[in-house]
Amino acid sequence: MRLLVVLTCLLAGCLAEKPHPCSSPPLLSGGLTVSTQNEKLWAYAQYLYDALGERMRLREQGSYENKTFTYDALLLYREGIMFEINEHDRTCKKKPLKEHFQPLAIPKDASLLGQAVLGSSSGPGEGLLVNTWVGDLPNKGGKYMSTVTEFGCIPVSAVFHTDQFGWMLLSYFNNVKGISDPNLLNPPDFCPDTEKNFDSAEEPVDFLSLFLNRL
């Protein structure tokens, strides 16, 4: 009986512990949606995330200013290169990346907004415990709000502000630890090499530009 009481007290102490900033698993795959406050952009994407190799792959489809688009991008942050890939036509265009790799993580200087249960807390398995954090984007780029699971630090949603669209919302779902086919994070054989020899007129791209001007 005493052992049960001790275990109960320990469990209660763990659950009452204040959440701390965290990092998501280094290898993740799943789906995400992107939508904007001004309703000009909506997109769905399958994503692959490799924090160890600083690589991402996004296969997206969506609507921008009432016109549909599809897009496939491989981002190699260590090389500073992004590939636009068209598997059907076996074409591949190389572009420079203008930003550094940003891991899926809650920065140490983030502030805890609150903890909540998505779904229901009435019974086991009916809800998901999440933590929501707020802070400033790098280089005074604005504000962000990020929600992750309490256990595992799996991304649930992220909201940030842009001058062009106002508030943007990213929602994650079907997240899975690991990557079933790591080869998808390597350039296909019909892509150019990974040397930084770009067209002088080629504008560097960032994560946000992957969802814009695809028409």
C-alpha cells in the first residue's frame, strides 16, 4: 500500500512539472497544411525531415490566388541548395538557399503560453496533451506561436506573421518518427550536381517561397 502511495505521488509530481523547451525527433515524416490569414494561399504537403543531415523534402499541392499548383522540392541546407524536381518529366532545377537550417524545436528563449488537452481528458486515449509556446522570429522577423506534444515534442501547429500574408498557420498530422525511404532525401540521378554554380540571375529561396509563385 505504501509503495502504491509513493508511486502515485511520483506520478503526480511528474505531471505537475512545468514544461520546458524541447527538440523534435531528428527524423520525422508526415503531412502538413499551410493556410494564410488573407485566404490567398492554401497548401497540403507530404514532408520528410532530417535534422541530422539538415535536409527536407516537400511534395505539395495547393491553391494560390485561386489557381492550383503542385510542387516538389528538396532542400539541402548544408550545401545551400534547393532542387525543384519533376519526376514525371525527369527535370530538375537547382536554386540557391538563402537561409540556414531551422530545426523543429522550441527555442530556449520561448515563453510558455499554456498547456491544454486536444480532444477530451475524460478517458484514456481520448486526448492529447500539448504545450503552446510564443516568441520572436530570428532577425526581428516577427512573432510566432508553436504547439508541440508534451511527450515526444512532436509538432502540432505553428503560427507566424508575414508582411505579405499576415498570419500563416502550419498544421502537422500523421507524424511518424523515422523516414521509410531515405533515398528520397538525395537528389535524383537526373538532377545537376551539388556544386554551388548558379545562374547569376537566380534569386535565393527560403522556406516560405516554396508555397508562393508556383504558377
